[in-house]
Amino acid sequence: MPLLQLSAAQGPAECALAVAKAYALLQREALAQDVSLELLESEAGPERGTLRSLVLALDGTAADALAQRWSGTLQWICPSPYRPTHRRKNWFFGGHVFELPPTGDDDTVRFEAIRASGPGGQHVNKTASAVRATHLASGISVKVQSERSQLANRRLALALIRRRLSEQAESVAADQRADRHQAHRAIDRGNAARTFHGTAFVPDAD
């Protein structure tokens, strides 16, 4: 499930209008390709009905391909609707694709009963109550031997893995926010991946 950010970066109101028009077109394309969209974040632009940026989650068989079509520098060619006498007709905005951090559930955890080690008396050495738990999707592994029963150690191991996954997801999310902020500020005005024309926002043939 990819994330797609559309951003006007530091462009004027016309660029923010282009983002709003792009969102409307993207919704139609997603519907035609059976891709669901979920709006995760949005920032309003300087004029009514405009968007400075938005972040979408795409889901479906064609989600990755659709997101990639909107990745890169995007160009809208149209006279300014806000400044009729303005000579500029080329407005640029950008698309950037991110991947969601992996999530897991208890079914993806492999448990292995092992003998406890370290201090704890004779009981530690005679039983296999200790547990090693490995989250298969992420590779996170923990060993728990603090409880006497294997069941209790399994529960504690799951709690530790959930915490590690949460910490990992928070770290990835922080990195992605930094990447999105950087992508929001920088757009290469040239070599547009897609170009759109006029107030109807008609795309060039792909």
C-alpha cells in the first residue's frame, strides 16, 4: 500500500489550485482502476478550493502503478485564474511516493521454547520455560525467561515485540515526515512526468 504526496511546494496559488485539480482527477482514475484512496493529511492552499499539499494511501491491485504515474514533477499549462494579466502559463507541482511501514499481528510471530540461562537456581536449568519469539515480517526477535511458565513468557514476549514494532513504526513515520517535508519544499521545474492543460485539467496522452 503506497503513500502518495501531491505538493505545490513553495509555488503560488496557481500551483495549489493544480494540486486540488490533480486530486479530483486522481479520484476519477482510481475509481476507474478499482483503487481505493484514503486522505491521510491535507494542507489548505491560499485560495478557496486549493490545496498546498495532501497525502493519500492507495490500496488495490493497481495502486502501485497508479501512484508511480503521479510521481515526479507535474506541469499544468493554463493562464492564471487569479491574475488574468499575468504572462506566466506554466505551473509546477510535484508527486512523491512513499511506502507504508510494515505492520504485523500475533499470527506472524514464531515461538521457540528454550532453556533459560543465567542466575535463577536449579529450576532455571531443568525446564524449557524460556521463550524466543521472532516477528517474521520484521525480523525482530526477543528472548524472555523472567516468568516461571512458558505461557506467561509468551505473553510478555508478544508485548515486547508489539513495543518494538511501535517504536519501529514511529521511527519510520518520523523519517517519512522528514522526507515529505523535503519533497514539499523542492520541485524540479523541468522534465515533467505528466502535463495537464487548461481549466479542465486535461492530461496529455500517456
